[in-house]
Amino acid sequence: MVPCSVTSPSSPFTAIIPRHTFFSRSSSLPLRRARAFPINSLSNGSSSQFNQQLFRPRDPPQPRTLFPGGYKRPELKVPTLVLQLDPAEVLSADTDALALIDRAVSKWVGIVVLASNEASGGKLYEAACSLKSLIQDRAYLLVAERVDIAAATAASGVLLSDQGLPTVVARNTMLDSKSELVVLPLVARIVQTVDAAVNASKSEGADFLIYGGGDLNRVGQEVGSLYESVKIPIFVSCVKNNMSYADASGLLASGASGFVTSLANFGLFGDEFLHKLFGTVYASDDGGRMSENKLNVDNGFQSETEVVAGFVKLEDREKLLIETERLVLNEAIEVIKRAAPLMEEVSLLNDAVSQIDEPFLLVIVGEFNSGKSTVINALLGERYLKEGVVPTTNEITFLRYTDLDIEQQQCERHPDGQYICYIPAPILKEMTIVDTPGTNVILQRQQRLTEEFVPRADLLLFVISADRPLTGSEIAFLRYSQQWKKKAVFVLNKADIYQNNHELEEAMSFIKDNIQRLLNTEDVILYPVSARSALEAKLMATTNVGRLNEELSTSDSHYGAISFFELENFLYSFLDGSTIPGMDRMRLKLETPVAIADRLISACETLVTQDYRYAKQDLAAVEDIVNNVNDFALNMVTESLSWRRQTLSLIETTKSRVIELVEANLQLSNFDIIASYAFKGEKNVMPTTSRIQNDIIGPAVSAVQKILEEYGNWLYSKYTQQGRLYKESFEKRWPSLSHESSQINFETDQLLKKVDQAGSQVIDNFSSNAVSKSFEQEVREMILGTFGQLGVAGLSASLLTSVLQTTLDDLLALGICSAGGYLAISTFPARRQKVIDKVKRKADTLAYELEEAMKKDLTEAIENLDTFVKVLSKPYQDEAQNRLNRLVEIQEELSNVEKKLRTLQIDIQNLNVS
Ligand SMILES: Nc1nc2c(ncn2[C@@H]2O[C@H](COP(=O)(O)OP(=O)(O)OP(=O)(O)O)[C@@H](O)[C@H]2O)c(=O)[nH]1
């Protein structure tokens, strides 16, 4: 099957789609609808858990994506419309129909279903490809019944009828067909009855339902009755109905998330109908049913009035940015958790992300008794908080808005120790004010509470008391807050204590100068106020309306109060998105979590860089130990020389002694003895031979054996000792991995034992008896070779004995016997030399073989040690290498997320730039 390309320039539809409509899903959706259903999150969750278990990444647990559980659940903004299309409509050359589909998905339609009972598979596939190309990511595309075609065309999911595949099978088939899927496929089901709806949502885990057609009133009632039990979106099928406004709004009010429409019917609706329909639904009183949506009444479909010169209004941009920011920050959280699992501060970022679209946090900080509570009371216009000369605020206290008219503040303690008080003060509608304990180091616990809270602030209101302007601990606290890049507005409270303007100006310029230097900025906002006067004035005004302005303007003593109202105006202008401070408010709000993420990421980078260095050092240390075997080998080679020399010199000495003996004994003067032994046969051992065997070679062999045994022991002790040393070094350096290394002990110990001493084998094979025997044989052959021609008869034993018992000239003596005998005997010295040469050769061969064997023993020992160290080092090396690889990955992830944060910061800065 030819895969369909959604970006194909040759697509017949690209020409008719206006360029600006190519939004990505994430950028287009927030413009559209209020309430987002994380699909399945409201159902019993069994199927999503099942999917997560089924598709949980296996060993090694590499994250598929940065989304928890490996997949992102698709989100569906409701209410929305479902557009049902027939392949014929999509494949027709009717450009009006295509333009209508384009218009539908660019504004009102969140889901497109391609359904056909008649079209062939080929046509359905072709239509799905074209549709995918046309709608891009602006709506979800579902193919009815045909999971294979949905998978082949990379559609978002399938719509199954009552008789269709089980939901889980359809979802798994789609998942299996695309291993690189990051977003779970959507599986929706058409149901006709209340029971089927409950079953499909709870037992099967469908993502949304299409409730079968029929009488709209009845369907409306049934959908209404399902509202409590079915928490997934339900769309009512109205393909065949010509929907009136009353029907449509009735359905939505009953709890339906939208309805299914045909292209023809959609063409009849018109924008006005839809604007009115969705706008009314959001604003209508539905008895609490749509209350969640009602909260987001401003988040609804954009109306024409909200679009200025083709640009979305600022609040929408803010919302858009919040969506993007949330994604980036969640990604940052995941990366931080991976990079530094022990970094508890990540909870700050978690909190900041969860509160990103909550009201602005104005956090009042300052030393105890500086008048923070009085400043807050003055802002609220009532004495809600306790004031006093001794520390009165010991906990972080959130002041939130309530529209209940309460006499006394109502506070509740949050599980994490903070207080939340609900107060009906208008300023709290858009701003949560946070009262914090004083920051003096004397009150350490309180100071810590405040310090921990600072990163979460959107704006700090730094209250300085006029009676001690800018103390050391205030400067230290300010420095600390700058680490979190917090913007602060300064309040010089108790300004009423100054005698005159001169004193006030002096204090002001002292504070400003110091803060400018400290923060390295000209832009310092400082309000000199008297919170107490302002509060009193406000309290008076509430009882004496109309006199406030008059009194304030005429009385100099109320200077501090007037100045307080300037501060208040400044803060109020923060609430208005159209003013410069209002834009600052949005920026600050959006920047708060980014600044926290920034700080944490840079802390992670430091940690990761350090870990990377350690991992590299570890790896180098392992390699050093492994390479150290070479040095050890060199030493062993040098030391082993003396062992070989000892052995060779012993053989050399033995050889000389044997030769000496041969030369001394194989004389013609000894001829009779030799010959008698030679002719007597092999049963009798010649005295020379027995001397060679017993006195020379035998002891020499024993001596060599002893040397070789010692050599073997020396080798063994050397390399086992060295092996143990390596093992200890590994275990000492990486005790946490010792367990693993002890598992390979057996194997490695075997390795160290394995050398089987080739040297000893050589010498064991060298039997002195055999050598003597062969020597004797040589001699016998020599005698026979010499005298064989004379015959035994011609050489009587007695003659020989008498003539040759002295060491007279051998040749002369033998010359007496005969000319033939002379000749034969004349070859005797040459033959004797031959015997000597043979002795030499034998000894040299033995020396050579022994030397080679000893070398072999050494090589084998070194090789064993080398293997041992390699086996031993493997887990350590693997661990260090894996750590390195992981750290490189994390470094990359950190730098990616950092780049995204930079881009986000630029977007936030440009919030007001169209
Ligand atoms: N003269 C004068 N005194 C003030 C002013 N504002 C507050 N005070 C007094 O300063 C004292 C401390 O005020 P608080 O508002 O309790 O100070 P705080 O900073 O909240 O104190 P802690 O909550 O303990 O940290 C009280 O006695 C107030 O009446 C002011 O503008 N002028």
C-alpha cells in the first residue's frame, strides 16, 4: 500500500487551503474551546492503565517520550462538532465541498469521521489520505470501523459500531502498527442505549461516544441521565436531522459535548448560528452542570470582536503561551527528575506549573514588624490580619477572594502547613496576596519559610520600615531573592515618622541608591507610604463616604496615605492587561515558573557536569587497572629471566659434566670394558651410563624440577597476588558494585588457577632413565660400528684385557691386532665425538624446550591475569560507560529544554508584540 503523505505538494487540496490555517494542533486548539478532557482520565481508567502496562517500555527503561507512561493521551476540547463525511464527498472534484471542510476544521469541528458502508477499501484509503492532508492537525480524523485503514493513513483513531471490534483490540492494533506513536490512538464507539453507553465508557474504555440518532428529545434526556455515570464526552448523532437552534442548544445544555453533523447540514449552520449556540451554552445557567465551562466563559470560541486586525487578543495569546509553557515546563520537570533525582526543589516547579493559570501571586516580604500585615490590611481596606509590635505572622498565609460576605476572615490550614484565608476584598479577585513571616535571622524557621516561598512569587512587595531603612539582613534577603530573578516593588512604610520632607527624601535616596547598586539596575520602584494612615483613612471612608479625598488632600499628615493609594493604583494597573504594568503582570506570571526552571536546570547542569567528570575519572581508573597488567607483565618478563637463566645454566653444567665423563671414559684404554658391555647386550648397564644417570643427569633433573616447581609457585603467587590486588582496588573504589564482582569470583578464581606449567611437563617428560638408556645405546652402536668389522673372535677378551689395561697409545695397541683392526679403530675418536655431539644436541634441545615452556607458562599466566582483570573490570567499566552515556543524554536533554525555555522567554517578552 502506498503510504499517504500529508505534506505532499501535489496534494489536490494544498492550493485551496489558506496558508495561515496551517496551525499545529497545540497552537490552534487553545483558541477554540474551554474545557479540555484528557481523554479517559475521567473514565474508570482501566483501559488506560492496561495500555500503560502493556506498553510500558521494557529493559532498559528508556523513556519513549517525555510524557509520563510513555504516551500522551489525546486531549479533546469540548463542546465541539463531529463532522461525518463520505469518501465520495472527499474525493469529488467539488472545490466548494472541500472549502467547506476546510472551514469546518479551522473553526468549529474538532473531530472528522470518515464513514462509508459502500466505498471499497481502496476508495476509503484514498479519501482518508486526502482528508488527512486537508485537515492536517486541526481536527482528529477517525475512520469508521476500518482499523487497518486508520493505521495505514496515520489517522487519529477509529469509530466502532455496536458490532465492531472490542475497543482494546482496535487500540492495540493501531498501536502495534505504528511503533513510533507518541499519542494514544482514539477509539470511539457508537451506542444506542444508556446501558451500552455505560458499558462502552466504563468496561471498554472508549475515548468518547456517539449516541445513536432518533428522537432528539429522548436522546437529550438519555444523555442527561448519563451525565453522572459517564465521564467521557458524548456526541449526539444528528446526521440526518436538520438541527434547529433550540434542538442544538438543548442537547448541549443536557450535557452532550456536541453533535455529529453531515457536511450538508454544517453548510446550513452558518457562523452566526454556531457563535450563538456555543456562546449561549457557556453563558447559560445550567444548574451547575456546565459550571466548569462557565468558569472559562472568556476562553470560549473567539468572537469576531476578540479578533483585532487579524490578531488574537492578548489574553488569548497568554492562554496559548500558557499551554506551550506547561508542556515545556513538564518536560523540564521530567528532565530535572532524571538529571537530579534527589533535587527536592523540583516540587517548586511542580507547584509553579500547577498554578500557572491561577491568579497572580503578590508576596509581601520584609522584616518582622516592618508593617507587612498593616500594608495588606490597607490594601484590603479592612483589618483582616493581626498587627502588632511583636512578630505576629508565623506562617505563609494566602489571601484569596471569596464573594461571600463574611464578617470575619475564614482561614483553613493547608496540609503543607500554609494558611488560606478567604476574604471578600475586590483586589483579591485577580491577585492572591501572600503574607509571609518576617525575614530576620533571629526567627530562623520563619525566615526559612519565607525563603522557600520566594521562588513561587510573581512579584515581591518588599516592605522596609522607616525606622530602620535597609538593614543587613534585608540586603541579604534581597540578594537571595535575586537568585530567583524576582521582580520587587519596594515600600518604605511608616513614612509618617519622618519629621519633614527632607528626612523622607534623604531616606528615599539612601534606600534607592543602595538597591540600585545591589540589583545593578536603575529601575527601582519605591513608594514611601504610611500603611497605618492609609488603613485608617480607608476605614474612616467606609463609615464616612465622600470625605476621604477632601481630607486627604488638605492634610499634610496624610501624605503617607496618598502615597499608599499611588502604590495601590500601581498594583491595580497590574490587573489591567491593556496597561504596561498589566502586561508586566502577565509576563511576570509567565516568567515565574520559567525562572524556577532556569535555576533548577542550571543547578542540574552543574551536577551533571560534575557527575560526567566523575564518570570519566572512573572509566579512566578502570582502564588504568586493566592497562596496568601490561606493566606487570613487563616486570614479570624481566624477573622471569633469572629463573630461566638458572635452569639453563644447570643444564649447561650437566651437559659439560656428561661430556667430560664421556670423554674420560670412552677411551680405547677402557675399550675392553666398554666393549664387553657393548657385546654383552643391553641387559647390563655400562658404568659410565649409570654414572651419567645416577650422578649427573638424575640429580640435574631433580634440580631442574625443583627450580621449575619454584618457578611455578613464584608465577602463581605473583599473578594471583596481583589479581587480588586489582580486585581489592575495584572493590575499594566502587564498593556499591562489589556485590556484582563477587558474583564473578568463582569464574575469576578459576582463571587465576588455570596455568598448567608447561615447564614442569617438559622436565617431567624428560626421563633421566630414558636419556641414559639412549646414551648407552649410542655408545653400544659406536662400539659395534668401530669393531663390528673385526668380529668378536679377532678380539679376544683376554688379549684386549692384557694389551689394553693400561692407557697406552690406543692406536698402537690396536695396530698390533691387524691392519683391518687398525683401520676400524682409527674411526673411534670420530665416533666418540659423534656421541659427544649427540649429548650436546640432546642437552641443547632440552634447554630450548624448557626455555620455551617457561616462557609459555609466563605468557599463559599473564594472559590469565589479563582475562581475569578484564572479566573483573567489566561490570565497573560497563557501569561507568553507561553512566557516561546516560549523562551525555541528560546533558543533551537539559540543553534542549534550556533552548525551549529561551524561546519561551522570548515569546513571553514579546507578549504584547503582534
Ligand atoms: N507609625 C507607623 N506604624 C505602623 C505603620 N504600619 C504598621 N505600623 C505598626 O508597626 C507594627 C508592626 O506592624 P505589623 O503590620 O504587625 O508588622 P508585620 O511586618 O506584619 O509584623 P510580623 O507579621 O510580625 O512580621 C504595628 O504596631 C503597627 O501598628 C505605619 O505606617 N506607621
